[in-house]
Amino acid sequence: MKNIALLAKDELELIDKSLNNLFEKNNEVFNELGIFLNSPQKRIRSLVTILYLKSFSKEINLNLLLACELIHNASLLHDDVLDNADLRRGITTICKKFNPNISILSGDYLLSLATENLIKIQNWDIITRFQNCVKNMSEAEILQYSLRGKIPTEQEYLKIIKGKTAELFTATLEGSAILSNLDKNKAKKFAENFGILFQLKNDLEKNSAKADKKNKIYTLKDILGIAKTQALMDNYLEEIRSEIGDLPQNNYSRGLERLLGLI
């Protein structure tokens, strides 16, 4: 992952620096929120977007990527309340360090900062797209919560992961494509497929499976079994590789190809 991230080193460092300077850390909650935002993480949504755009030699819009990262981290703060989580990225959650209300307020605060960054872009289509993204993410979380303790249908499960995970991949790359005058439908399809595969793989990981069991959340392996889940993942992998094949062939598109083996 580190070698691939080097292809987007300057942009990722700028995101980190900008997130670190977003607000004054003048009390213990803001101090902890700053630590949370800058704790080690993949920034996979931003990385995919950067590599995709750089394969076309397009400029990166920092405000859009900051909005993406803020929305993602806000969703994690809210998730920690729903899951009563003790740890996030190896550190005590804000939910546990303070209380659930502070975690919710902190997530809402990050969403307000995301909105500020989107307004700076001055593109109503992108603002609307991200508004729908947050709505769809919330609807997916509500659906997942309503199905706790129940095995969902395959259609319900895919609806949940498209909303919870793939939606932010899609909004970020689709919005970037709009700004860069790229085909937004191709960008949308690629990002959605990548986001779905990312979540399918994540659900099979040991730590994720343990957390899902604790919270009575059933995933595709519980519906289809491991073998059929792997077959579905292979289908998504084949489709994504085909889409990468349609990109300009350079170090950045090859970086996306290599990233598939690491997510």
C-alpha cells in the first residue's frame, strides 16, 4: 500500500496537513478529534480518486477530497455510537473517552466542515451529489440497524453496502469527474464497483467478522457462503480490471490495478 500511496504522496500529504489545520484544538474534545482525524488510515477513497484523475493528467480539487474525508470520518464517529465501540484505529473511541453524545456532536461538526468545503467548490451539481450521498449513507445505516439479528436477503445486503461504503467512493470520483470534464458515468460505475469490492473483502476480514458477530450483523458470507461470496468478488474484480484497462495506461492506472490486490 505504501508504494502505491507514493504515487499520490503530495496530494495525500496536503490532505493530512489541511485536516490538521481545520479547527483550533483549544479544548480536550477538539484535541481528541484532531488526533482521530490524523490517526493512521488508508484514505482509500481519496487515493482511488487521485490515481484515477492522475491517470488522465487531471488536477485534484482539495476541497472535494477534504469533504470526502470529513464525511467518512463523521460516519465512523456515528458508527461507534451505534456499535458501542471501544476502539477505532487502535485508540479509544471518542464515544468511550467522553460519551456517545459527544461522538454524535463531533460527527455533526465534521459534516458541517465538509459542507463548508463543498460550498467553496461553487458547483451546485456537486453539492447536490454529496447531499444525496450523506442521505443514502444514513438510509443504509438505518436499514442495517433494523436488520440486526436477522439474516438479510442478498438484495438487502447489497443495498446496505452500496449505501454505507460504495456511495462515498462514487460521490467523490463522480464529483471529481464533473470538475475535470471526464465521463462521469464511467467514473461512477468504476467507483461503485470498487467500493462494493472493498466492503465485500472487508466483511471477510477476521476483525470485521468479529465486530459483525458482536453487533449481530450478518453479511454476504452468511447468506451465500464463503465460496459463492468469493465468486461474486471475482466477478467484481474482473469488471474493475476491465474498467482500468480502458483508462490511459501509465503508472497511475497500474497503481489502481495493484491496489486491487491490497484492499
